[in-house]
Amino acid sequence: MTASVSDTALAALIDSLRVTPAEPAAPSRADRPCDDPFCGPGGCGWAATEHSLTGGLTTGRSSSAPAAVPVLPPSTVAEMRDVLANLDASRPRSRQTALGPSELGTPCQRQIAMKLAGIPRQPEDKRPPWAPMQGTAVHGLMEEALRFHNQQLGRERWLIEEELVVDPGLPGVDPIRGHGDAFDTDYATVVDWKHVGVTTLRQVKRKTIPNEQLVKPEYRIQAHLYGLGHERAGRDVDWVRLVFLARSHDYSDSTEWTERYNPDIAYEAIARYYGTIDLLTALDVANNPGMWSGVPAEPGKSCDWCPFRRVGGPADQTGCPGNTQTKIDKQVSGLIA
């Protein structure tokens, strides 16, 4: 049986364990300019001695004036908005005019043409492209994961971020190059990561429309262009796959889309690319800005994210009005109905 301890004994034990703060030592005579025990190197009086003992940290006991309130720091969210926007603008990808596989499938030929012509992009209101920047970060994570998997396997199953020559180019036209996210050598499959929200995930999971219509045309074409790049590198390519990684908290929300590799899809996109270059030369838009209207456009929802969209006026060297015609068609349709 455990002996009981009286309340008095317990209180005494607790009191004995308390740490009593040591009193600060008075300044030595060598440190004092006079006989005042509260004089120190900082001057005479208690305030000067306290300043010396606390390393400059005052408690306010020496003055009746209230302590200064620290200035509230500026918004970190606002500051990082500018930092992220400037970071993105400094990246080579944001400044390039040469097109890669991710741009060649863009439905709007006018957007492709404006990129090729080096038309200045419309100024942003210092908003960082947050969704694409998240996608870049996730791509880095998946690259790390595949390198880790290769190490686990003890072999190079995954070819990661490999530079590919999709097309050797033409006289006076640079080759089309790109970096493939991943290639699964076990299954001869192109893998491309997409970091997407719930709307895209729902679209891809639909079973009521043909497989080739489940994903954006630019995504589908990009995958086949990478397939052509791997084929030119001497590899057999059987499949192309888009892996849609969910932005939600649950990885299980992710899904994928797969299709048999078809080089004709890639060749059609390349032919359109070269045709756009020829059209720009024929229209001589550099000297005849009014001829931009002769470059076919594909007005639609994607206009909202077009880097060349600006309000009003016809398309010229300053940009494109975007889906104006689509809005007009909707208004007319509403009146007719």
C-alpha cells in the first residue's frame, strides 16, 4: 500500500522545486562613472543600468511614456503575388516565341500565329498564373517520384523529362522540340501529367461520349506529338496517356485517359504549324497589320485565357478581340428564339 502524503508536505515539495530568479548583479565600480550604484557605461540612473543589463531591451519602467506599438507588417499575400508574377515572367518559357508540343494543338490558329510573330502579350494586373504554377510544382513532385521508383527497381523503367525532337524542321525553320514528362518503357507508353480541378475530372470520367472527345484537343495532340518524339528517338510507342492529378486533398480523385498512339495526329498538327508560318509570310502581317483578320480564329471559352486578348477593335499587332463573334451569335440566337 502506498503511503499517503499530506497536503502540507506536498505543498512544501512543490515550493522547493520552484526556480527563484537570480537578482542581477550591481555594476562593478570599474563600470560606474560615479558612486551611484545604478550608474553604468550607458550613464547614470536605473534606466541606464537596466539598458546595460538587458542588452538594450527596456521594460518601460524608466519612463512614463507608453511603449511604441510595433508597425503591422504589410500583407505577405499581396507581396508574394508580385513576387510570383515577376518570377513567372522571368522564366524562359514565359518569354519564348518558339512553339512546342503544348502549343501546337491550340484550336485557335490566330493564337499560334501571334506567338510565332512575337506579338506582345497583354499586360496582366500582377496576377501570377496560379494554376499553371501549381502544375509546375506537381510536375516536380512526380519527377522526383519516378526517379525514386527507378531506384527502387534498380533499372530505368521510366524515362523522365527527356528532351525530344518532334520534327527536324525546315530550311529557315527551327526544329520542334519538347520535354516529355515521362515514358514507361515497360508498356511503350507516353505519360503526360495534368494538374486539374473537379470540372476537368468530371469531363474525363464521362462514359457517354467517344474517348477522343473526353479531353481537350490540345491535350490529345500534345500527347501524340510526344509519341512522335519518342518514335524518332528509336523507341516503339504503343500508347499515349494523360494522367489527370486532382487538385483536391485526395489523390484518389485523380483519373487518366489512354489512347493508341497515332502518328497521323502529330503530323496533322505539324503541317498546320508550317502552314501558319507560310500564311504569316503571305499576308505580311508585319507590314500590313490589318491583314491579321485573314488568320483564322477559333472564338470560344478559351479566349478568356488567351495571352493576346484585348477588348475592342479588329485583330492587329496589338492583339485580338477574342470571342466577340461568339457573343454576337449568342445574342442574335436569343433574339431569334
